[in-house]
Amino acid sequence: MVLRKKAELEKLRNTYPFTLLTAEEFNEITDESELRKFKKNEFLFHEDEDEIELFFLLEGLAKNILHRTNGEQFSVRYYYQGDLIGLMIMLAGGQMKFSVQAKQDCEVILLKKRAFLKVMTNNKAFSEIVLEGIGVRMKTLYNEITRKRNEEDSENISLFRTRVEAIMNPPIFISQEATIVQAAKRLREVLTTGLVVVDEKQNLVGTLTQRDLLHSIVSGETDQLIKSVMNKRPYKAQYESFGYDILSYFKDDHVDFIPVIKHEKVVGVLTAESFLQLQDSNYINLSHSIHHTYSINDLTKLAAVNNQLFIDFVEALLSNNTYAYDVAELISNYNDKIHRQVIRIVLKEMKLEGYGTPPVNYCFIVMGSQGRREQTFSTDQDNGLILANYEHLTNKQEIENYFKIFAEKVNIGLKECGFPLCSGGVMAKELKWRRSLNEWIIEVKRWVKETDAEEIRNFTIFCDFRPIFGDFSLAVRLRDETTDTVQKGKILQLLLMKDTLRFRVPLNPFGLIITSGKTKSVNLKKGAIMQIVNGVRIFAIKNGIKNENTIKRLTELKEKEVLHPRDVNNVKTALHILMTFRIKNNIKQLRSNSLLSNELLVEMVTKDEKNTLKEALGIAKRLQQMSEISVGRKRGI
């Protein structure tokens, strides 16, 4: 092993810019180095680790992973043979965090960052090359941040609509009369990218970033005052500016720290990471509160069914004639936020309890109405986990144990936040709903070939899965790998249709509403809404449509000329009417502290409302009949 390490260190020695080091400097950097190997999908390091060293990649391919606020992972670069991994994290002093995962089997040399920084301080040429590389990576990050946002995600608003006040961080001030050493200590204390330099009247006179500090140390200016080495002409952003305008500064000269000015005073600062948090909606205050809540107990107060502000907000939207299916999407998005925060809390809890960080990549998926973004207040849990293929790894049992405990904690946390456990067991804590990507693909193919009337309900729930946290590409690959198989499953489609017919739309041949029980009620979900959802799903499956949302499926069916535009508009109208009744009914139940249900007391609605309900039920019944007669035939609704 010693000879092996010696040979690999020789590779490092002959790689630029390590060729700029003296023998003594090279020995100092590599004195405590280690040779390590990582299997495909293993993490070289995780963003939640307290101490991250540097890694020189000898063999293989790796990628960095960051998280957006919506829980999605994304990568801004790959690491190839000869790349040095961890530099940006080291120089950002904890302000920039990301994980690095092996895309192929990797072999690396681990270098201690303490020794690396010391050599950078003493070797100016080496330091400048390293810093130049950081600048290039900052531009890569900028390009990723500014790429077009997904227009279908209603929560994210464009950069030009977001003002910097929503994304800025609090400023950390320091006097221009302070020394370089004092500035270094201050940066270390507060773990920030830069400091705002002010005079005795607290007026802005410049900025000092970690990069400025490193340059001054390399130049031997440690005995100087800040005012002699600071950036005296920093870029500035006005408090009312839009994020899009300021992003251009991050591209020019690789700027990474910008003060925000209001009435000539610094009120905040922007860094590259500020723009990774860009997300907004009409309920930004509640969303912000969720993201900054760090215990399940406190998060429970923000749950949709418990929070009066959110209930009032939903009621106001309906009063302003917002489409009910759009309101349902908003409720689903809000619940997504709760789910993501529960997952973040559990991840920290797992680490504190000694389980460490996730051993492989994973994706937490939601299914059923949440997967379709069609939730109301009356809902339970339907979720699962897709794990990166791990069967080839030696710590297979450890991986399975980690995610078993993780999933149980998440499901219990969600229960405490107002999402009852699924009576059918469709939850990540159940082994059936927690599989590797390959296992999921095999299971879907088995469903298509062997499923029966009992299992078809599980498939119906699964079919509408959607990723909300982790490596979204796992969910995308699962959808891509199975869409064609499901599309060709004629027996499966027949079973789906029969399952839909278990509940008939409560409308008799004379157009009168059929009620049930002493209360003379109608189950809006089972008797009407699900007939539309199921019917549209069958058409979507038959035509290879991947979208999980009913409204978007209808739009694609219209574009493919599977359904006539008139039919699509009728179904959308019916869905809006039925969801309006359901959400308003839920709000009434919440206001009176009654149990949430989907039962609508028909005697309690007005005559006009009853006529509207009849029309919606009539459309749902015609869609159900259409599915029963011929799934693929175009018939008027």
C-alpha cells in the first residue's frame, strides 16, 4: 500500500499547479495524505459533514450536488481525473456547502486543507492559479443559477420579479481601522463570505472578502490595516432592485459579495448562494416560517389543517374565483414544504443519533393526490423512496438499515404534522414502498404482467408519483423506464378501468343526485372527483403521457387530439366545481372543529349550488361511461 501511495503521489506531483511547488512544500501538503476508494453512488463527502478535506481525483468520475429550496438536487459540474475537489468549500469558509458523489468507481488522494492553505500562503504563484480556478467555478455557478426556471412550477417566480430584499443576508460590519489579523478572526467567527467595511459614522467605505484577505496574506501584508487592502469600489445593490439585475454583477470579474443599500445605509449583503434560495409565492411568510422551523413540534403549528392564516388564505382565493384545481395545487405545494422540512429535521436527527449522513443518493416521492398536486385539507400519507442502486456495495445492509430508520422517522414526523398514516400502508417505512431504482423498474414490470384486482389500487396510487426531495433524476429515470411498459399493458389498463367502476357517480338516469345514509350525503372524492381523475389517467397511460397532474394531462390529451377541446374544457369545469365544494366543505369542518371528511350534506347546499353540482356530476358520469365503453375512442362529453 505504501508503494501504491508513492506511485499515486508521483501523479499528483506531475500535475499542474503542483509542479509549481518546491519539494519541501509538496511534502508538507502530502505528509498526512491518504489513498481512498469509493464505489459508484458512494459519497466522497456529504454537505452536512463538519470537516471536509481536499480530494485529488486519480481515477473515475464524480459530481457535486447542491440542493434548491424545493428539495431538488442539482449539479453544476463533474470532476474528472486530475481535478482537485473541495477547493470552493475550503475558501468559502463554510458559506458554500455541497456534496460530492462518485458517478463511477473512484480513487482519490485525501489532502489536509490546513497544510494546503499554509502552502498557498507561502507560494504566491501556486495560490494565484488556485484562485483563478475558483473564479471559473463561480462563473459556472452563475450560469446554473441563471438558467431558465421550470415554467410549470407555479411556486418559483422569475428572477426579474424577485427583489433583493427577499434573498439578502444580514451584513457583518468591521471598521476600516481594524487589522488584517482582526478581519481574519472575524470572518472565522461568523463564517461569512465577506465583511462590510465602514468608517466611524457607519458609512460604507468598502468590502473585504475571503479572497481579498487571502491575497493580502500571500502578498505579505498581514500587518496592514483593512483600509489599505479592502475593495474601495465594490459593486452595490439598491434595496428595491430586482434579482435579475444584480446577477450580472456576479458574472463580471467573478464578484462574490455585494452590499445592499437602503437610504445610503447597508441593510444586507448578497452572495452567489443567495440566488440559490430564490423561491416565492403568495404565502411567502408562511413558507419562510416553514423553512426556518427546526423541530417537528413547532412545524406542527404551521401544518395546513392547523394554521388559521393558511386556511384564511385558501378561503380568500376561492372567494376571488380562483380555479379550485389551482388552489388544490397551492395546498399541495404548501404540504410539499412541510414534507421537505420534516425530512431536513430527520436528516439532522439521524446524524445526531450516530447514523451519519445518507450512504447513497435517494429520492423521496409522494403519490396519490399529493403526487398529482390535487390535495385538499382532507388527506393522508402516500409516499415512498427510490434509492440509487446499491446492491453491489459492500455496506448493503448498512444502507438498508439507514433508510428503514430514516423512513420510519419521516412518516411519524408527518403524522405529527397533520398527515395521518395511510391505512393501506402506502408509505416509505414499508419495504414494499422503499426500493432501489432497479427494484422499482422490476416491480412495475411485474405489476403490468401479473397484477390483480387487489394490487391494481396500489398501482393506481403509484402511477401518480412525483419527486419532492433528493435526487430527482432517480424519479425521472423510473418514469422514463416504465412509461412505455405501462402504455403497452392492455390487461393492466382493463383492470384500471374496472377499478374505476367500483364507485358509480351518484346520479340516476333522470339526472337526480343519489345520496347515502341518514345524513343524505355525497362522497365528493370517491363518487365524483376520482371518476374524473381515474378516467383521465387511463387516457394518459394509453397515450404515453408522463405528467402526473390531471389538468396537465387533459391539456396534453387535447394537444394530441385524443380528446376534443370542448370535452377537455367541460372536464376542467367539472373538476373546478367539485373541488370547490370539497375544499369549502373542508374549511367549514375545520372552522367547526369537526372531523375532516369528503361527505357533502346535499340538503345544506342552495338550489343554485345543487344545480351546479348536478352538471359537474353529469360530466363525471359521462367520462366514466366513456372509459367503460372504449378507452381510446373519442366520444363527446
